[in-house]
Amino acid sequence: MRLNTVKPGPGSKKPRLRVGRGASAGQGKTCGRGVKGQRARKGGYHKVGFEGGQMPLQRRLPKTGFRSAIKPTRAEVTLSDLTKIKDSVITLEALKAASVVPASIEKAKVILSGTIDRAVTLQGPAVTATKGARAAIEQAGGKIEAGTAA
């Protein structure tokens, strides 16, 4: 095989269709635009989704749903998840290291689900707790420090 013999496959390159060049060319007179109407005219433009003045489909259908922009950066942690961490001081980095939360998480909230039987300290502004979870942690002998992580 030589570079000067390389050609495109048969039928893959079609010649450009020249419209408006007479009846014998196959696209004479109306040039494939049909007869009259907005699309037959020069500059016959309308927006995508335009339905000729009729109320368009995207406006007829009801609006549904909401996707929070911050949801991918937040996580809920249960009390049962805290027992998986061996350290007594729990920070966001400790939660990520134990694979309790994904690496992309910026803030985590401890919720009252499950039980905790040992004293743990929640540390750092990125880890907070609900009222019920706070009471359960304090009952187990733990505490919550809202200051910056050491």
C-alpha cells in the first residue's frame, strides 16, 4: 500500500447538491423547498421549538423537580457509621479516610440513626450534628467541638 494510492471508500464522498440549476438537474424551480410557506422563503427562520404561535410543548408541560447545586458536597453520617472509625477524635478527614463519606464531600452532618456506645469527639466546622445525635453523643460521654480542626 502506498500513500499516493489511498482513496476514500466507494460512495463515501458524494458531490454537493447544486439546487436551482434547472429541471434537468433534479432540483429546479422550487429547489426542493416545496410550494410557498415560511420555509420556502429566503430567511424563513424560526426558533427551535417554535410551533407557529401555538403554545409550545415545553411551556404546556408542568415544571417538576429541583436539583440542589450543593447536594454533591454534603453527606449524612449515622451514629452507626461513627463506630467504624477507630479514632476518638472525628474530623472530616477521618470520615474520608475511613471511606464513610466520599472524597468530594465538604460538609457532613451526623444524624440520629443507630447507636453509639463509646465516647467520641466531633471536631471541626465541617462536621455537625442534629439535636438528637448531639444528645446521643453526649450521653455516651462524647462531645462536639465546633472550632477549627487541629
